[in-house]
Amino acid sequence: MEKESNKKPRILCLHGYRESAEILKKLILRWPESVTGKLDFVFLDAPFPAKGKSRLEGSIK
């Protein structure tokens, strides 16, 4: 007999070029609670920052 797991599915969230985990987190957490409440998000930053400005910089609050 298998035990039922109450763990949420874990989702790895990788940001795009010249963005960051913080920016992606702000975007994803805008989704409805009915979606975000059922998932466990893991946000990572790239090991080396890209030079230049992000196209999203300053537009996310």
C-alpha cells in the first residue's frame, strides 16, 4: 500500500537573460493564490550576472 503524500509539487523557476530570481518571483507571485498555493516554487539566480539593464528593470513592483 502506498502512502499519500501531502507535499506540494516543487517547481524550479529559472529567470531569463539580464533578469533575476527576485524579478521572476515578483512576476509569478502575481498569479492567483489558487495556483501558487498548490505549488512549491524554487527561484535561483545565475552564477554570473549579465552586464546591462534588464528590459523589466524598474517596471516590476
